[in-house]
Amino acid sequence: MNNENVLVITVDSEPSPYAEGLEAIQQLKKGKTVDEPAVVRFPNESQLTDVFNERTYTLLRVIRDEEPASIRETARLVGRDKKNVHEELTTLEALGVIRFEEDGRAKRPVFPYTELVVTPLAGTDGDGTPATP
């Protein structure tokens, strides 16, 4: 796997779980490549699955494949209420998973990565405690 423009979602007890994903988004906005994969860490699997669920994957697929011009169009494409889609996309932006590009009054959601890897058990031995090397 080439690490350029890869986003890794994982469970880890890192004190600042979202910093790497946000930093990678900033690098991509500047037109720079990201040599290491961007990482968004969640403190536990429950929080990961609260954010990354079937609705989230559907949104990301639509954003990647259909390239909607606005949040409203994204909501129409997934058959969901605009307000709910806006809230979910705002959360994903805060985590560094997507970014918004301003187009007049519209905010176009963009998934700037070429690959998304979700590893919910990374760094643990299955019971929520860090795995020993």
C-alpha cells in the first residue's frame, strides 16, 4: 500500500486523537502530498463506530464517486435530510476526514484521500488495553 493520501482510522489511546488527520488535510489543501498515512485515532471502538457506520461510508462513497457540488446535493444523493447530512459532514470535517471547498454560497464536500483504512483493533489485544509487542 502506498502511504500517500491514505487515511487510517483506528482505536488508540493517543491523547490528541485527531491532530494527525487535521494536519494531513492542511497539507493536502496546500497541494502537498502526505508521505505517511494520516491517522484519526478514537479512544475506544464505541466512539469509532458512532462516527464510522453505514451512513458514514455511504456519504464518503457518494462524495468520492459522485463529487456532489454542495451539502444539499449530497443529501439528495443519499436520500437523507440536509440538516442531518450537514451535521455528519461537519463532524467528518472536524476529524480531518473530509474538507469543504467554498463555491459561492455552497460548500462542496471533498474526500481528499485515495484510500481509507479502518483498523478498529489496531494497538489493542481485543479487550481495550494496549497490545504488548
